[in-house]
Amino acid sequence: MDRVKAKQITNCLDTVSAQEVSGVKRFSAPQVFLGQRQSMVVSDGFIYWVASPENLDENGNSRLSMESGSLVLEFFDGQWTRF
């Protein structure tokens, strides 16, 4: 029996073979990378480090962005505040 390649199955991710992605990829939803204690979310020009990916605006979360060529680091304590 022949094996079906991951690229032939919708929403399937090949985690075994080496891959190279060229070109621009656009995502219509935030991208979430789950961790044991913190997760990382990429959304709307920010990289967030969060306790819960469902709530970006939660006390203790932080985020990174670019502004006029400089990196901006902020934390959430009721509102987003720059370090």
C-alpha cells in the first residue's frame, strides 16, 4: 500500500521531514505556539507571551512589536505599558 503524503491532506502538518518554505505566507487567524507554562501568539504585528492563548490582554502577559525601526516591549497590568 502506498503512503499518502502530508501535503495531500488538508490541514495536515508534516513534522518528520525537513522542509523549506519560500515566499510569503499570510494567516487569517493568530498563530499559537503552545508551551508548558507560557505560550507564544503571533497576531496583528505583535508577538505575545501569554499564560492563556485565548486572552491576550491578561495581567502578566507581555508583547513585542516594531515601531519606527525599533523594538517595543510592553507588559499588561490593566493596560499595555512599555518597559
